[in-house]
Amino acid sequence: MPLRFIHTNTKPLASPLIRISLYGLVGIGAAIVHAGVLLGLSLLMPLWAANPSAFLAASIASYLGHARYTFRPETGGQRFARRWLVIQYAVNLSVCGVLPLVLPEVVPNGIRLGILVFIPTVLNALIWSKAARFSAKQRNKQQPTTDASR
């Protein structure tokens, strides 16, 4: 993978700017998935029904991308525990299902789409950061300490 040189298995990312950039790139990719699936499904069903399915597609893209790239030092390039995908989707499912119903019809479609994609993205930042900390703790428990040999 092209971003592989940024990470090592034992050292954190070189700078917070790199992590923020990776988070943004993965998030943009997931937002594009969300918007594309949402636009496609909205041709077949009401927006309130299409949005949760579109968000699931974006959630999976985000789950895989953040574990592989953004939080690689914590995950070792492995996926997060599946429970984090379930937590992330459950929290956002209610938001994605209800948000289209509470947005006034007078909101222009472009702004509506932006709101429908942006709100879950912010929630994801909180959830994936927590998942990364959890993954790091789990990896530390599994790795034997080598401090005694120094």
C-alpha cells in the first residue's frame, strides 16, 4: 500500500498532522461512499430509508480504512474489534434514520446532503478514537514487555 512507509509497528506516527491528514482522507472516502450510495438508493426509496443503508456502506469503508491507515500504530494494521463497528453503526443509525425526518423540507438538497453526511462523520471521529485506544490497550496486553531485558 502506498501509505505503508508512514507507519511502523512499534512507533507512533511521525506527527499529529499526518494522523489528522489520514483521518481526513479516510473520512472523505467514507463520505463519498455515503453520498454515492445515498444518491443511488434515494432513486429507489425514500430518503429516510436510504440513509441508514448508505451509512452502513460508509461505516464499513471507515472501519476498514481507519484500522488499516489512520490508527495503524494502535491496531497493527488489523481490523478493530467488530464490536466497534456495531457500536458505531448503532449510535449513528438513529441519527441517520431520524435526521432526514427532522430537517425541514425548505433546506436545499445540497445542504441537506451535507448535513446528512457531516453529522455522522463527527460522531465517527469520537468512536474511532476510542476504538483505537482500546485496540492499543489490547495489543499492549498481548505483547510481552522487553523492558526487563534492557
